[in-house]
Amino acid sequence: MKHLKKYESYLEESSKIDINILKKYNIIGLDFDKTLIDNPNSKKIINFIKQNPDKTYYIITFRSHGMQDDIIPILWQRYGLKFPKNKILN
């Protein structure tokens, strides 16, 4: 139960993040699992990417053994975001 309360606290705090802090960077790396997807800020981050196409984005993931191939379809199906395969680093 203690871990669940910690996680709930983390989710509450992370939902307060000001996504506009990313505006000062031209190259942005984002973790996939629990950051770009399955995070309270996922939609904010996706919207930022869509609204700032002039920036260079990389997805960093620990997925391997073919699981990294699911990233592009997940981004398209959940968010309508097309992402180039050569910008996914694992």
C-alpha cells in the first residue's frame, strides 16, 4: 500500500509539469514508456510535439527484441502521431 501511495503522489505532482519548458531546446529526447505514453502528461507532450514540428525529437526506449517495433503503431493509434523509425533509439 505504501508504494501505491508514493506512485499516486508522483502522478499528482507530475501532472503539474509546465511542458513549455521544452521550448528552449531544439533537440528533445523523450522516454517512451511511462513518459510519452501512460503518463498524466502524455497528451501534453504529444500536443507539444505536434505544435512544434520544427524541433528534432528522439524517443529513447529500453524496449528490445522486436518490442521497439510497436512504438510507431502505438503513437499512430493512440495519438495520430507519425514518428520516423530512425528517431527511435534503443
